[in-house]
Amino acid sequence: MTFKRTIPTLLLAAFFAAAPSALHAQVEVDEEDIDLAEVDDDDDEDSSTATSDEDIALPDAMNAELDSLLQEWNNKSYLIPEGDCTDNGVNPEFDRETYIHRLQRLPNVIEMPYNDVVRKFIDQYTGRLRRTVSIILGASNFYTPIFEEALEAYQLPLELKYLPVIESALNPSAVSRAGAVGLWQFMITTGKQYGLEVTSLIDERRDPIKSSYAAAHYLKDLYDIFGDWTLVIASYNCGPNNVRKAISRAGGVKDYWQIYPYLPAETRGYVPAFIAANYVMNYYCEHNICPAGTTLPASTDTVSVTRNLHVDQLVGKCNANADEVRALNPQYRTSLIPGDSHVCTLRLPTATMASFVAAGDSVYTWRATELLTSRREVEVSQTRATSGRGSRNGRNGRGGSRVTVRRGDTLGAIAKRNHTTVAKIRRLNGLRGNNIRAGQKLRVQ
């Protein structure tokens, strides 16, 4: 077993108390150019037509129902109201000079200008979505250090750590309508291009660490193309080809606010939403927003697993919390960590890791026959059907129904699916114990 460095859970500062950075000019955007309709990333339609902006089109993550966010196990079990902060629901009003000054104070490389579009997003985050922001602030305690480490590895501006706020609301299991997955919302093709494994058992787009390094790599590649961070952020949302089209339609000028009317409708709100997210994640106190407290593990360790391991084995031998293990390892799509196929990384709370090390091989062998299956050999039936109906609907020549054992199946699960009993399955198949293997054919009727 190979152990890796601990990544502790750190607290996100209430706000950056830095000296004002270089002056950000206020950018004027004609609100008549805001198109609230949603378009595909590959939309070729000229998007310069002006439409109404009475309802700002928020990114998908910020459109999620609060109730569904609260139903996530980590919000339900590990995010709690902060004891020393009172959210009285009052969102103070500030003048434009205050917003401009606060944005100037952020110690950022990426330009954070103020305009009426940015203000509308700030109003959304600090008003209607203030409870959602509270949840995001609580989750950021765990995820922000991971983002910062990945961005720093590629020497990227650290303020990009707030992209997942508008991409996924810091939910590693988030899935968009288009099929993008994870904190950084990778499509499967892009994810694989940047080294993320996606199989029936593993989806590394949900892995907070691996997806963060993949996103940092992708952002660096985009910056090598455009050399401008606002264009990079826009292309992260709609793809570099759509940004190139907008630049061409704008006469070749490489400035986000100049190509703004020519971008896909959703992307027009994306950079303003990113600026507003930077604002609210730093100045939430000024708007009486309380971050949710967190009871996530104070520190975690990772171990390389080279054998198949079931979450229930960790529960039984290491007194682990199954929900906690799954939340720290969202890349595993089932309760199986498939170490037999290749080396898998498992993240555990430090206390659980100590129990895991002390237990040694007994973790892997505990209830292994019941919890783990291994396909070694499959017998080919030589029995021929005696009638044309013999193999229809899974019926064999003797009138019984057969099923194929799936990877991870148990006799109890098979019996439940087929409305029968374990004892009957044993009797029909001459089994003395619970040992079955993936691919095995079993009579169930």
C-alpha cells in the first residue's frame, strides 16, 4: 500500500483584506443585448439580436432547486448552521462606487470590472440565492484548498477557484442537462482527453482532485490559445470555436466586452456570473450571509488500493461511515473500489485510515465471498431447448427462468430482484453456500 500526503480541510477566509489592485475600469454593457434564451455550445446562429433581460439567466448550478441541494447527503449530514453568525435575511443596499471599490480590492490577476449586468448577478446571489450561497460557502471549506493546489501547479490565477461555484455549486455529483459531470462539469470526451477515466465503475470527472488538475490543464491550454482570461472563461463555457466566431463577427477584436453581443446567449451571463461569484465569496459578510458550518473530517489520507474492496468491508472492519467514504470518493459509481483492474486511490478520514492500516489484509477478506465476485471461468451450457419456446424470455428447456450474475451481485440481491428466496435459488442450482461469480447462469424459477 502506498500512502500519499495528507490534504487537510482548511477554512476559507471571510474576505481578502488586500490593498487595492490596479484600477479596473467600469465596463458599460448595453442591457438590450442580453439574450436570456439558452443555446447549444455549437450554435452557429448570429447572437447579436437584442432581447429582454428582465430575468437574468443564471448558470445551471445556480438554478438548482435549494431543496435538492439540501437533500445531498453532505449538505444534510455535514453542513450545519454556523453558530456564531446570524443571517437576519436583510440584504443591505450599496451604491455602485462601493461595488467598484470592493471589486478593485480583490487581489486578482483577472480583471473584475463592474457594470449593471454584474450587479444583477450580485443581487441574485445575495438575495434570492443567499441560502444556496451559504451552502456553497460551507462546502468551499473542503474543496477550495484542492482547487488552489491544482491551479498553483499550473501557475494559474487562484481566483479561478470560483469557477466550480457557477459550474456545479460545489456538488461533485452534479450532472448538467447536456451530460457534463462533476465539480468542473466535464463532458465525457473532454474529460478523457485530459486523462479522466470514465467506465461503468469509475467516473473521475467526479474526483475532486483529479478533475481539478484536469481543469487546470484545460484552462492553461485555453489561455495559450487566447491570451486573455475573460476569453478563457467564456470558452470554458461555450468552447473555443464559439469564442473564435464571436471574435470574427466583432471584427477581430479580442476583448470579451466587445464580442459580448456575438457570444452564445448563455455565455453572455457566464463571465458576469464569475465576477459576481468572486464578489459574494469574499464579501458575503457585508450582505449578512452566514456560511454553513461543516463537520467534514479535519484531515484525510489517501491510500493506493490494488485489490477489489467493498465499502461495506470498510464499515465492518474499520468502523467507517459508509456515506462519508462515498462522499470522499465520489468517483466510484458503485460500492466497489475495483483495485483488481488497476491501482485505485481511496481517500479516508485519518482516524479511519489508522484502522484500515491496522486491519491489514483482513479488510479485503472480510465477507469477501458475499461482497466480492471474481469472474474466473464460465461454463457453457450444453443443454438444447426442446421447443421453439425453450430460450424465449430467459426460459430454459426445463421450463425454468435463468439469470446471469452481475458483477457485485449477491444471492440476496438476485432473490429480491426475481421475487424468490435465497434458499430456493440454492436448491435449484445445487449451491451449498453463497459463492457465486459474475457471468454465472443461475435458475431462479
